[in-house]
Amino acid sequence: MNKILTLCVIAESDRILLGMKKRGFGAGNWNGFGGKVGAEESIESAAKREVVEECGLVVESMKSMGVLNFTFEGQDGVLEVHLFLVDAWSGDMIESEEMKPQWFSIDEIPYASMWPDDEFWLPSCLAGKQCNGAFHFATDGSIARQTVTIGE
């Protein structure tokens, strides 16, 4: 069964906001902000809701950057993740039960403590390029297969 999810990359000229996932799927990794799309929600409204819930910021402007599909060895279904680049927001950043947000310099993104696929698409997303991809993870968490297409 496929699940539709969101992922928001919050960035400005020389830095990116990431969250340390404190519980659940992906715990212990730095990540963007996002999650499940509710039955009565649009993908865009779900993305904005997740950002507020996870770090307290209100998305004022975001751009759709592509779709990343994830599959996992021994599991059925696809995680269809809609990627957004957030370039304007308001409010005060907070730590939530799920995420601890922290700013990083673009030159110091902690890829070693992130999902291994991030290094294949995140730099292009930060450069404003469309990113579409498919990643199949082995049982040990490594990438077994991948396809990435970077657009304009």
C-alpha cells in the first residue's frame, strides 16, 4: 500500500533548518520537516501543518520541488514523498515532542547523520532545481538501488 507524505526543506541563503528526529520512523537522524497527508487534506496543507507541529514555524511561501519514492526490502508499498522548498516563514522556532530543530550552514550539512539518500538530491533542491527520485533501501539501511533525475 502506498503512503503519501510530505518533506519540507526550510532554507535561506547560507543555512538550512533541520530537525533531529526524536521518536518513530527515522529516529536519530537529522531531517527536513513533514509527514503524513490526512484523508481530507491537500498535500500542500499537510506540509504546512507538519512544519508547525514539528518546529513551530508557519510556512508563508514554498515551492514544489519534486517527488521522491522510497521502498524497503521485505516491505510492501511505496512511500511517495512530495518535496517542498520553504523560502519564507514566520513565528518562533520550538522543539516539539518529535523534532529538535537546529540551523546548519549549507557547508556543514550533517549528511553522515541523515538518511543516505539526502546527499543525492538535497544539494540540487537547495540550488532550486527539481528533484525526482526512487530509492530502494536494503534491510541494513543502505541504498540498494536508486534513480535520481535533476531538472532545471
